[in-house]
Amino acid sequence: MSTRPAMTTSVLVVDDDESARNFCSDVLRDMGLEVQSAASGREALNILENGRTDIVLLDLVMPGLSGLEFLKI
């Protein structure tokens, strides 16, 4: 059984911690997913406005626009 999805699923990883963001992105890419990443909530909003994203993996504690504030937008 393959762990790769039949259709490419797009995931946006949002985390201000570069190491965590890179780790999550690498794992998801290894699973065959299309991955974009953002270092802030504002950057994530820009990405979401300009493309297709199926799943958002979001850090809740970030400076500026926190993950909880992001969810309210």
C-alpha cells in the first residue's frame, strides 16, 4: 500500500521556527505532497490568496499574527 495520494495534495506549513518549518516540509514532501511554507501568518495569508491550498499546518504561537488570530480571519 502506497502512502502517496492519488492526486497531489497541497499543504501550507506556517511556523516562525525555521527548523520546525523545514522539518515538517521535508516530511510532507517525502510523503509525496506539494508543500509551500510561510514564516508568518501574514505571509501565509498572501500565499492563500494567490493559489490553491488543501491543508494548512499552523503554529499557534507566532509573533505578529498568531495562529489563533489567523484562524479568525
